Amino acid sequence: MTQIPSPDSAATEPLVTVGVLTAAVTAVLALLVAFGLPLSDAQQTAILGLVAVLAPLVVAAIARGRVYSPATVRAMLAGRR
């Protein structure tokens, strides 16, 4: 039987991870440029654009096994009775 997720788990807010991932990459990129990594504005924009596309995909792949649709939760709860 599938275990019902705890409402206190990190799975209840999977979108926070997208924001954290995007912010982390942005901060690391800014830090590297500040310390002399020779990236043009266009290169920085391209990297951040790529992160903006990939971050939700990565988070979706990771979070897929941690979140449940309301229909799944209803079915799981119905099976417990």
C-alpha cells in the first residue's frame, strides 16, 4: 500500500525549490562574474534563460514522486477504511 504523505513534508511546497534553484544559480553567476569570470551580458542572459527553462523541469522530475493529486489522495484514503 502506498504511504500517505505527511502534510508537514517538503513535498507540500515543491515550487519553493524552483525559486531556490533559480536564485542560487543567479547568485553563483553574479559571484563568478564579480571575481573575474569573463562573461558578457549576453552570455549571462543566455545562462539565466537556460536556468529559467530547466529549473522547473528538474524540480518537476524530482517532485513528481513526492506530490499527489487530490484524486490520488482520495483513493488512498478510501483504501485505508
